[in-house]
Amino acid sequence: MGNGTRTPRERYRTQVRAEIKERAWEQIAASGAPGLSLNAIARQMGMSGPALYRYFAGRDELITELIRDAYRGLADTVRAAAASGADLAGLGRALRAWALEDPQRYFLVYGTPVPGYHAPDDVTTLAREIMAVLLDAARDAGGPGGTPLDAHLAEHRQWAGDHPADPAALRRALSFWTRLHGVLSLELAGHFTGMGFDPSVLYDAEVDGLTHAVP
């Protein structure tokens, strides 16, 4: 049913759920995902706890919805970059721009796991959509293989789903993903503060090294 044909009650429910998520992001920014409290959100919104639970059945359902939104946002970002002709380097720049736009969103999906929370299978599917774009770019980049990691990944490629990338492309994508996330995580957590260099220059150097030096 389109937006124009939804009932007033359905539109109201959508608005309330959106506000709950906004309040949740505020809480996460202030005290992290483990401190997320639906009862606190209900008080902020002038609702009772039971009333709010009509919109989200519990903390885990709300976290799942936030994670889905974050992954969808990143998937849309990398797909748009790839559709515009971005290569591996371009995807790396798109990833950093997305992360800097909302660090809390980044940390919710790529930071420390929330204690006691287990994501449903569809969240893993969203993550694999993002990796598939990166694997496409890694395969297009070409280059020789034959490293020990290539041989290992040829037998341990579950993380790539059913993508047809060869072992060398798997290595390029995995190296790209892990190293860039390492730099991003340190930057967004403030670990470069006071060190006297520009994190963007370090990130660009990593991207350049990965796209030119990695065979």
C-alpha cells in the first residue's frame, strides 16, 4: 500500500516508530547501544512503557531495526557509488564519507557487539549485499594471485556467499575491508586525537596502498 493510500492510523504508527528510532539514536550517542532503554524513550515521549511496546516488542527488536536501517543506508551508498563507476578506491571513499556522517550508526554495525543481542538472518543478508559490491570491484581490479591467503580463502569462502570471485579477488576484498575498517574505527573512536596528523591523509594512503600495492 503506497503512502497516499495508508490510513491515518498507519501513518501515525509510522511517525511514532520513526520518533522512537530518533530517540534511540540519541541514547546510543550518549551512552552506547548497551544502555538503550525503551522505558527511558517512553518517558521522553510522554508515553507509558506498555504503550511504547506496541511499536517495538523489546530492546532487541528496536536494535535490529536500527541495524537494518544502517546496513541499508551503507548498501545504498556503495551501490550508488558503484553504479556511478567507482572502483575500489571510490568505494573506500564512499565508505569513509558514510561513516563520518554518523559515527554512532557506524559503530552500531561495526563496533563492539551489544551484549546479549543476536541479529536475525536478514541482517547478515544485508551485510553480504555490501560485500558483494566490494567483491565485484575487487574482481574487476584484476591482478595475480597465488598467495598463501588465496589458497586459504579458496577453501574458506563462506563469508562471500555465492559470489563467483576467484581467490585473489576474495583476498583483495577482504584486505580492503579489514584494513579500511581498522583505520576508520580508530579515527572515529578518537584514537588519533593529539597525534598531530590528518586521519584523512592516512586513510587515503591506505586506500592507495591497497589498490596499487596489493597484487
